[in-house]
Amino acid sequence: MAVHADAAATGGAFSVLEEQPPIVDTPLHVHANEDEYFHAVEGEHVITVGDAEHRLAPGEGVFAPRGVPHAQRRVREGEGRILLVASPGGLEGFFRRLSAAEEAENLDAAAYAAASEEFGITWL
């Protein structure tokens, strides 16, 4: 996950993150704190927002409001890049927390659950 703009750089207004391979698909979840906009950069992606499934080609995007379950998968497993804009900013902290746990060889279910709780993410 590349952080292009974090909450500190935008006065907390938004964050811009870029998912790059080898990111795995994201299962159904809900954010308590952020709205998200997904913009396909490379490859084809299927973004589920609520009951609607959106197939994105490069250059296309979709909005996922906070509180609405959403998920993401790549049409070709492991391929593609997506730009994610989260508002307000701060979601990058979740990924930084997971990255730090991984570097410490401590990324397990408990670390993932703690980061999810801290950042208001509920996995469904």
C-alpha cells in the first residue's frame, strides 16, 4: 500500500492510498469513520457496495459511503492497481499498523483485530 497523501498532509480532510500487487482481495466490511472512493488504475476490479456490484475498468470509479458494507476483488487474481480516497483522512494508520506488526513478525489474527477495532473497521 502506497500512501500518496495522509491525514497530516491534508489537515485531516482525506487520505489517498494506492493498492499495488501483491495485495489480496478485500472481504466484505464496514467503516465506521470513512467514506471511500475507489478508482481503478490498472486491471479490472469488482467493487461491491451494499447490494450493488460495480465492475471497474481503468479510469472508472465508485463511491462507498461509511456504514455501508463493501468488498473488493480483482477480476484476475493478484493483478491490478486501485487508488483509494478516504475521507476524512486517517485510514492509512490502519495499514501502517499492520505493516509495523508484519515487520515485527507479529502480524496475526489478534494484531489484525486490534487494528480493525482501533480504526472502526468491522469485518462481516
